Amino acid sequence: MEYESKLPYHTQRMHAAAVYCSDGRVCEQYDDFLKNGLNLPRYDRVALPGGPACLAGYTAARLEEAGVLDELKFLVDAHGLQRIVLIQHEDCAFYKSHLQVREQSLEQLQKADLVRAAHMIRHVIKMDNVEGYFAKRTETGVTFVPVKLD
Ligand SMILES: [Zn+2]
């Protein structure tokens, strides 16, 4: 079955990318936040299990790390990327299943990993314009809390 999306196609790029976990439960909220919270509609998406956790230096995520860094380099060259938004989310299964983390305060670790991921991007991709957020569930939805990355 062929399907035509009636959403308009825009030729201009945003020169911004977001790196986040591919968990389908929060992807619509990510889109809402990037589009309406940060005014970045049509941003480039780098979505994979764990998102920025893959750039935090875990041995278990070495392959993912190489892949994400390659993808970001490509976006810098091909899409003129100038800004990178990193998002971690509460209750991310990647930490428990893939990284085997048994940390009590997973949120603190995830925030520290945002700092490590930003450092890696600044070091390897040579881009300073990196920002981080932690997505937390609320009664009615998801809130995005800025995380200081310096
Ligand atoms: Zn996740």
C-alpha cells in the first residue's frame, strides 16, 4: 500500500541535531520539546537505544559510540550541523539491560553521562555548541530539565 504524507516538505535545514534514546514511549515528546520548546522543527535525529549514554565512554557501548560519532561528523560535513542537543530520559532500559548498571540514583549517573558525552563531542567533533536535558515523567506528560554540561 502506497501512502502519501500531506505534511509539507521543507528544503531548508535547521543545522541542529538531537541525540536521544529511540524508546518509542518518549519520541513524540522529544519532537514536541525540540519543535516548541527549543524552536527547532525538522532537526536531524540521531536516535538509538540509550542515546547520549553511548558517548559516555562505556566499554559495552564502544560500537555504538563509533557509530554515533561517525554520524555526527557526517551531519557536520553534509548538513552544516552547528548545534547538538543531548537528551537522557528517566527509566532508560539501556542502562539496566545493556550497560548492566545497578546504580541507585540512575538519574544522577545519566546526568553525569551527559557531561561526559558533551566532552566527547567537543573533543572529537570539535563542536562546542552542545546542550543537555533530562526528560522526566510528570502526572500528565514529560518535562525536560536542562542539565549544566560544564
Ligand atoms: Zn532509553
